[in-house]
Amino acid sequence: MVTPDASKILSERFEVIKGMEGFVGEQIPTLLKSVEESWQPSDFLPSLSSETWVEDLTEFRERSQSLPDDLLVVLVGDMVTEEALPTYQTFLNRLHGLTDPTGASESPWAQWSRGWTAEENRHGDLLNRYLYLSGRVDMRSVEVTIHHLIKNGFDPRTENDPYLGFVYTSFQERATKISHRNVARLAQRAGEDKLHQICGLIAGDEARHEKAYKLFMHKIFQDDPAGAINAFATMMRRKIAMPAILMTDGRDMNLFTRFSAVAQAIGVYTVRDYAEIIEDLVKQWEVETLSGLSDAAAKAQDYLCGLADRYKRLAERVTFDGRQKFSWIYDREVTFSPPGMKGLQTANQ
């Protein structure tokens, strides 16, 4: 049930978002690439229409053999996350002030939502085809996982509030960038330069999207500093729920937890990353320098300015290792242990 006060706050935030339409329209050309200058999945995969497709595919598959199982598990989890794109576009279109009323609206927010979705759509396509052609994973199990995740949906706990939504997307785009960038690094270390290139390109897209959402939220901080800082603190107290948290392969309802543990153990996404994202957002939005705040907003400021250090101290005290089987890799067992400190599974949920 929405209280009168909450309804009033949401109405005020709606007006701020509507007032940003001109600003967003001006920014879109620099935040999204045109279709003509964008890469496409087929640019980086063997062409089955080529006369040398057998040789090309054989070479492609041989390169993928160098990837260790723990990295394959993380790559599959990242791909499954990207493939749940319908859920994420629906989330954006639920935020008050960002709706696309006709499905082809010319409003700047609708243009942003569709353009962002179009760019993101290539990520799952490319990673899915890479894994399929590699022959390294059980694609039916992977496809069942995607099916379940889209069916299960996702609640980012933003309550359709655009301020909360932009805090969430700013955080999540950076987290996704970090994950893809680190998979690229580990792929290169394993000798798979093609996957290094692929994940690096995807990380580049995520970096632009991160820039966009941080820019939108920075404008909100300028227009409504008290509302912005309270929204930021609210999302951090709720913690950022990862978008694939409801993934399952139909057998394991704890699949996200186990995937996340492997990602943290091999250094793809860790508690320290979570802390450093908070630190970056506090810096980007100039939270420490805000003045003239109400008592509630000042308390939110104090909380946010000390939060990254709290997570860093937590990160120094914890380790994670284990042994798990994953249906994605034909129930092979993955043994993983952290190179130094690599995470506490529950800290990013």
C-alpha cells in the first residue's frame, strides 16, 4: 500500500524526471552508438557460409578447449544474466516517467530505453553463440536456465521509483562491466584471445551504459539533492540484488548462490568490487560535498560516505572456497579456492 507521503514523493520525482527529457535527448547521441557503427555478434564468430567454415570452426573449438571449467561456469552465468533482457526492459518501462506509452514513442526516455535494449541484446546473442559453437557446455541445460530466469522474473526493490531505479542501474552496469572485463582478463590468461576480445567489447558497452545512468542520476542530484541522496541511501540499505538471483536449471534452486561463489572465488566479481562501486558512486555524485541538507539527508550522507570502508573491512576478513557440480558443464565438478581474499557470497545479495 502506498502511503500519502510516499505518493507525494513519487509525484515530485516524476516531475523531475519529466523535466529531464530535454537533457536526455541531448545526451543520447553520445551515449548510444548508431546501428551502422555498432559491432554485431557475427563479426566475431566463424561464418558457416564460408568455404573454409570447417577449418574455421575447428580452430575456434580448439581455442575454447583452453578455458578451465570454473571460468566456463562464470561465462555461462554471465550469459544467462544477459539473456534475461526482456525482464530488464520491462523494469525500465515500469519506472514512473520513463514509460514508452505506444511502444514506439519519440520521447527521449523511450528512445533511450529502446536504444539501450538494442545494444544489450547483442551481448546475450554473442555469448550464447560462442558457447554453442565451443561444444564445451550442455546447451539444453543452459537454455532451460534462461527459460526459468525469464519466467521467474526479478524484483530490484526499486518500487517503480525512477530515483531508486537509476541508483540501481548505475551500480549494476558498473558491476556488469567489471564482471565481463575480468572474464576477458582470465580468458586471455588461458590463451583464448577471441573470448578476451568478445568480453572486452561487451565490457565497453557496459561502460557507456554505466556512464549514462550515472549521468542521469548526477542530474537528479543537481535538481533534487535531498531526494537523490535519500534514494541512494535507501538502495544501499536494501543492498543491490543481482539480476540473475532467481536463476535455476530446474534442479537446483540455489544455482545463483553457487555460480556467484565461483565468480567471487576466481576474482570475477567480489565483495571488494561491491565496496569500490559504492566508493565510485559517492565520488561521482559528489555526495561528500553536498550542503544545506535536511537532518534526514545529512544522516544519509554520513551513512553513504562510510559505507565503502565498511565493506572493505568485511572483505579483508573473509575467504571462500568449495567444490560444486554444475549441470551447465555436464555435471563436472568445479573445485575453486580464492587467490588471496575473493569474496563473501552473501555480501552482494
